[in-house]
Amino acid sequence: MAVEPCTYVFFGATGNLSRLRLMPALYRLDAGNHLPPGSRVLAIGRRPWDQAKWRSEAKTMIEANLGADFDDAAFQRFSQRLHYHRGDITDAECFSTLAETLKQTDQFPQNLAFYLSISPSEFGPVLDALNQYQLFAENYGWRRVVVEKPFGYDLESANVLQKRIGRYLNEEQIYRIDHYLGKGTVQNILVFRFANVMLEPIWNRNYIDHVQITHSEQIGIGERGEYYDGAGAMRDMLQSHLLQMFTLVAMEPPVCMEAESLRDEKVKVLKAVRPITKESVHSHAFRAQYAKGRINGDLVNGYLQEPNIPANSVTETYAALKLYVDNWRWRGVPFYLRTGKRLEKAQSAISICFKHPPLEFFRDTRMQCLNPNWVLLGIQPEECLRIEMTIKEPGLEMNTRISSLEASFRQKDEKAVDAYEDLLLDVLLGDRSLFLRFDEVEYAWRIVDPILQRWADERDYIATYPAGSWGPEGCRRLFDKESQSWRSSLLPEECKFNADYD
Ligand code: BG6
């Protein structure tokens, strides 16, 4: 498809996200000849930099990120696209001069994509200012706005933000980003489910015992204390990335891959989630905070010792949730979601546990191992798709062991594509299928809002877990059955003989 050249305008261009993900992704797109000729990247920043300084800063950030994959010649070409606009976004002058700059049509293509990689409290004022200086007028090209998560702070603020954004832009122009949807392994959930016919008959309450979605990180909150303490794990990860993965596992097959069909089905699942009332929060959700401990042998601080964290903070760095989907496919099947910082291992994975086969057949054998089947989808860093089966061990005895059918996501010689590469390109293509529609955001907030409210009222106590562990013990209480427990490994687990075959 021929893509028209565009000017990508980045608010927050010198920030963390831009350094670590956005600029490297743009460089890679350019190096792969995916950016349309003539496209420009305009960074807005407060720092007193000129073009040359911005280009050298961008080089440092990209080189640090790409290491041996950095190619100087490719960067020289890319750097010709880079421009810097000095200005303070709280100051009207920043926008009046921006409008003037963008009028230089020989320099800047008139299709404009504004990327808001700024703090959520700044979204509104920046949108107002862009509108005030007619930067959303589509007289000479399209206008699109990419809004980073979190979209709002809760249901109410998300609605307020939506109203504000809706004053200036129509839905086709709004790209609410959740970078998890840009990950190849997350997109593979759709392919796995809907391109393999043998799965559909078993993908339901008749065969599946429960589903687990885990995102664990070894890193702490680093320098993000100010943002993180106001957000916490529920807003930062669960309401967005984990609920998105949940929708892909649980949704009905969409009619096609087209944006609206896909998003319709995702919304239906979110709507079918059994509401968690404020009274039932403790049986559905668990929060905790990391205390000091060891990560890979090194002693690390607890959350309360991190920079910019108030001594009495009860912000959660670990959040877990049990959801039920009250529809024909899933009624009664628990979905367990958990995320945390400073956990033993960095891993994102979806683990689907099937029901036990009937025991009767094996009654008079010496068989000790009868684990259920699991489907394991490793999202990162291990990218895998595994189906665990029980097989007979060779030999005279009727002993069994677990073996896996593997369908690796990526072969050794296939390159990884960063999620942002995919999404930044989709904005240029005008493809919104991997971006969120407002009702998705709204229903995701509806699910977690009562929990956040209850937690906000309970300011005296929060459970803790030692950094480097797999999280708080107390979280076990979310499980419906004795036989259910968190699965933290994608390798075959030890055989368990379990009489609880209900
Ligand atoms: C971000 C969160 O959205 O996702 C971070 O704000 C988190 O706290 C990050 O670390 C995880 O993303 P990824 O792609 O590294 O798994």
C-alpha cells in the first residue's frame, strides 16, 4: 500500500518512552524502508537544544538501545528527518510557533500525527492548545492523535478526557495506544485461536478449568516514582495490557480482522465480565507492595525506599484479579490475572489449564502422574506456544511423563519487531485495529473501578512481598480450588498426583 508522507510530532520526545522505545522504533522503520519518503519527525522539548543537538541526542538514545544492530549510515539517513521544536507545553507560545513551523510545507508534510507521550494530566491542555492554533484542521492533509495510556485515571476521568478529545477529533482520528497489541506474540493469540480449527471445540467451559495471565518484572519503579505512586500496578498494567490479553483469549471469533469487528468482540467480552462489587473486592482482587529483597543476588530497596515515594504510601506494585465471564462460552471458568514489579523473574505468559481426564481409566495402574493439559503462550521474553500432553514413559511400567508440542513463534534467524514499530506504522497507514476504541477503555475501567475505590479507602495496610519472590502468599485466596495455583514456569511442571478431579 502506498503510504503518504507525514510529519510525526512528538510531545514528550526527550522522555523515557521516547528514548527507550519510540525513537529506536522509528529508526528501525526507516532502516527497513517503511517510512514514506519525505516523512519528518518533529520533537517538542523544553530543553535549549538546536537541531544538531537533538540529532546527536537521538543518536545516543538509539545507539544505546540497539547496540550491535545500530548502523551509522542508516542513522545518517534517518537523522535528516529529525527536527526539534523548543517550547514549553504549558506556554501558548509553544503552540503558536509550532503552527508557524508546520506551515513550512517544503519542510513538513501536511499529514500530521501528534503523539502524546506526556503525563495524563497534560493531555487535555495540549489538545486544547492544538485546537486553538487550528492544528487539527484537515484542510491540507489528515490529522491523527496518538494517546498513550493510561487513558484517564478511572472511569470518570476517562469519560471527561473522552469528551474533551471528542470536541476536536472524530473517532477515526484517535489512536489510543496499548503497546501490548503491537507485540507479535500477542497478535499470535488471534492467529492461534482462529486459524487452527481443532482449538475452537475445546476453547470453552467444557474443557478449560481456568486461565492465568501473568506479567512479572524484575525491575522496580526506577525513576518513575512520581507517576507510579499515583497509578499503581492495577492502573499501570492490569487495566490496560492484561485486560487486553484477556480479551484476545476470551473473545468470540470476529467476522474479520478489520478494526471494528475485532473491537466489537473485545468489548462484548469486557461487558460480559461479572461486575465486582465493592463488597466482593477481597475475594476477587489482591494487592501488595515490594519490600527489600534480592534480585539476582543483589540487594534492592523496598518500594517505600524508592525515590519520590511517600513513607506511608499504600500504592500496590503487585495486583492480582479473578474474573468470571458470564457468557455461554465461559460461565464458571475463572480467569486469574496478576502483575508485579520486583518479582523473581521477568515474564509475560498466558497459561491455560484444561480439565482433568476421567480417572476411572487409570484406576488399576501405577500411574502417578496425571497433570492436566496446559496450553502455554509465552509472550516475552520467551516467545513460545506449547501444548503439554501426558505420554507414556518407555519401559515395562505404565508410567507417564509430560511432553510438549511446540509451535515456536519465531525461528532463530527471524528478527524481532518491536511493538512500537508496528503501531507507529499503523498510525501512518490509518489502521486502527490494534488501537483501542473508547468503549474498550470504558468497560476496562468499569471492571477495575470498584476495586480501585475500595483500595483507595483502605489506607492503613498493604501486604508486602520480598523483592525477588513470586509475590505475596496471601494471594492464594483468590483461587477457587485447592488444585489451582499460580504457574510461573513455561517448562513442564513436576508431575502431581491430584485426586481433586472435579
Ligand atoms: C508500561 C508500564 O506500559 O509497560 C510499565 O507503564 C511496564 O510499568 C511496561 O514496565 C511493560 O512493557 P513491556 O513491553 O516491557 O512488557
